[in-house]
Amino acid sequence: MRSWSRPSDQDSPKRAEMRGRLPIVPPTGPSVPSVIEGLSTVEVRWILPGQLDAAVAGWFGRFPAGLDSREDIYLMHPFLRGLSVKIRAGQLLEVKQYHGSPGILDAAGRARGRIESWRKWSFPFGSLGLDGAGSAGWTVVHKRRWMSRFRMADGRLMADFAERSTGSECGVELTEVRSDGETWWSLGFEATGPADSLRSTLEGAAALMFAQAPPGDVELDMSHCQSYIEWLSRRPVTRVPETTGLRLDAST
């Protein structure tokens, strides 16, 4: 297993190589998404320790991807069983409710993970933040991610980088993750659309992604399969710095 490392302030040669191997396209669409009311998803995610390897980035880069960076702040205390609550990119309050697991994803023996069913609500905020008394239960996660979307077109799943649509699709993201001075990386799938097509859409996207085996000694197995909230719950909670000057005041 790779050792953890603290990212430097400047790009490393490896990161530069990763950028060169991914077809980066600026994300499109409005900067502040509209309200998401009860969006049903099925998801599977792996989170592994260490720096994202250039070979993994090249493997993911077989498909077009948009690049973004953001800071998400997760509520860790009080612990709300079955719920994930976060401030997404300083713009949205996002609440996700866990609805159990419909089964296991087994992608040609190259990846194996627990599929999770969620329902998601997102609400735009006018000003976001935490006061000194309430900030102890929140933890910050910095994310730099490449996102590709597999959409149904003419009966086939096709990859592109556009924003989420209302039809059947599966977003696939490769993410550099930093939290509490540690570096991790994640590969995640999230299928949306009509309820009766969610699992088949996720499995179809996984089949395309894993048609080529991941490079090296990457282990996308059950031991690394976890949601962000599950991963965070196993780690110490660090107080959100009060210098952020943020308050939880929603505007409607």
C-alpha cells in the first residue's frame, strides 16, 4: 500500500504528467446549481491512501473529462446515522439519505465494491459558514477531480464531459483528496435517471471503464469501497478553522 504524503504548494513532475495525459475540458454550466429535490442515485466509490498515480490518471484519461477543484465541509458531529450532510464548494447545503445496498458491483474481476442507494437534496445558500461554537463537528475535504459522464444515446452509453442531464447517465470521477494533511485518491461512480435503469446504467459505465484493467497494483476491492462520510467517520475530526469567517445563514 502506498504511503501517505503531504502535497506541495507547487506542481510536482508527476502531477504535470497527469495533466498532460488527461483530455481536460473546462466544466460548463452555471456556477451555482439550482435546487435538487429528492434526486435518487446508486453509487459505488473506492478511496485509497497515497498520491494519485500518473498511470491511473492515464488509464482514466481514455475518456473525455472535465476538471474542477473545490472544498467540501462535512458534518461529522453529531453523527447522523444514514445521513451525509455537507457544504458543497461553499455554495450548496447538500443532504443525502442512505437507502441501503442493492448488491455488489463486480467488474470483470477488476473491481469489486458495494453499490449504495442514496436520495439527495441540495439547497443554494446566500452565505455559508460556521461560527466558533458550531465548527468543531465539521471537517474540510479538498478535492481536485476529473469527471466524465456516460449517457444513453441510441441505445448505447457514450462518454462526454457535459453537465448532468435528466436522462439515464453515470458520472465517473477520479479525485485527488486532501484532508488533515493527508493525501488520498478516489474513484467513484454515480448513476442518475429513471429508477428502473439506475443499476444497469452504473454497471454499463463500469463495464466500459474496466474494459481495460487498472494499472499496477491498484486494489479496487471491498476493503477500499466506502462513501466519503464512511471514510471520514473512521478518522479523527479536525476543527474547521475559525478564520474562514463562515456562518450557517441560509437565504431563501
